[in-house]
Amino acid sequence: MATVLAAGTLPWRRRRGQLELALVHRPRYDDWSWAKGKLDPGETFPVAAARETLEETGLRVRLGHPLPTTTYTVVSGGAPAVKEVRYWAAEVTGGDGGLVHEVDEVAWLEATRARDRLTYGRDHAQVEAIIAADAAGNLSTWPLALLRHAKARPRSSWDDSDWLRPLDDHGREQAADLVPLLAGFGIERLVSSPSTRASETLAPYATATGSRLRLKPGLSEEGHAQDPSRAAHHLDRLLERGVPAALCSHGPVLPDLVDLLRERVDPTFAPGLVARSVIDDVLARGLAKGEALVAHVVGTGPQARIIAAERHHPLDRG
């Protein structure tokens, strides 16, 4: 049976201290559900989730921690298919609220009222997860993305200093693909190894958003070999600031940073158990070139704790 891949969000806001969620009404089906839609060719799940939310609700959102995935049977091309929909909690950051695709109304409702308004029982798991996160004080998060630089020219074909080795054509495509992915998580602060292959990985996002790209020698392979504590210092600084951030480094450097993130996982919150397994998987298998580990963080400084984590590769597409 074929699989139809889709993604969506639960946009949330707080009004007069009350948690509200945005539902959409589709006149074609006369139903109330979450903003969602199918992945475009070559699109990743988070990118599709943010795009579909903007198209259906007119709201710009910053993706928070993942919510339960829904699967159900649909008819696609005249034959039964399994539809898989991945969701994220999403804090509204802007937009004019103008309706565009297949939606004639967006309703902001208190969370339990939103659950009662939903047409399909399969959509309840996401709102229950939102309510649980809010009750635990874990709904408002900020993202910290660790990236391994995109694919570079081989060392064997490069005669100059290794730190000057640039991305190859595929690596430049990966760097371009990272732009909408990082934008979906609302990344604001960019920190990178000064090695060309690392800085070129974040450069397209810096250009697209007008963000400053901060180069830190301690994140380079050479700098890490001389003083491994510098990379940890840069990670700690990001945790202190609590600003949505991306840090780009190298295969030999990242395990130390990922290990530090593992120490911050909150095991008392259910998604934290998933975060631990995701981070353990990264420690076991590493990050592929151009891949990002996105940690969802609550709090800052010594109190910062990770409640969810996910990994995304530019080739991890529908």
C-alpha cells in the first residue's frame, strides 16, 4: 500500500493567561482539524509543516517540539493508501491571518474546547500532548541546532590548507536546502567553525535572513585538537543566551558537543525519553554531512534542559 506523507502544526498562543490553539475549517469536507498538507517533491517534513501552516492560516510560526504522528487510510489515485502526518507545536511569530488554501475559517479556542471541536478522534493525541507539555512548563521552548558541515571537496583533490577546502556542488545544494529548514525553527543566531566548508554551510541562511555569521576557531578541527574545552565553551554560551541558534562544526568535534547535550535531557518529561534515544543514536552513528540535530530547550544557563530532539538531513524528504 502506498504512503502519502504530510506535515502540519498546532499553532498556539496565550491570551489572558489561557492557552489557545488554532483549528482550521475546510468547507470541502466540512471538518475541523489542524493545519496540514502533503509534502512537495523534495521537501522535508518541518519545511512542509511551516509552509502549510502559512498557506492555510496566514500565520507564520516557529516550530517547537514534535507532537505525536498520525497515520490513517485514505484514497490516493483511486487506491487505498496510508497517510502519515507529522506534527509540531508551533508558536505564532507573525503573519496577517489571511486564508489562502482550502480553508474558510480559523478558530482560536481554549485547548480543551479545541479538542472538543475536532471532527476526528485521531487528532486528539496532538492536543493532549500540548496540554501535557503546558502543564509541565515545557510548551515554550527554543531550538538549538548542531550541524555537521555539508559535503566538501575531497581532501585528496585539494592542495591548499585543509581549513580552506570548500563545499562541492552537492554540498552547496545541501546548504541551500538548510535555509527553509532552519527558518522553520526560527533560527536567529549563527555560530560556525571558520573552516570554509563549515562557514559556507551556514552562509546561505545568513544571507537569506540578514543574520551575522560568527566564526569561532574553537569549533574547527584544528582548534578542537589544540583545546577541546573551547567548543564546549561556545555551546555553553548559546545555552546561556537562550536564543534560537545553529552551531556548525566537524565530525571529530561534534561528539563532544552532542555528549554535553545528552547531559541536559530531561528524563521526567515523556518526550525527553525520545530525545535521549535520538541523541544516543547520533552519538552511535554520528551526523551525516549536512545533517542537523535539533534540540528543543526549556530554560537557559545551568537550568537549561532538553525536552525533545530530532534529526534532519537535506535528503530526508518525501
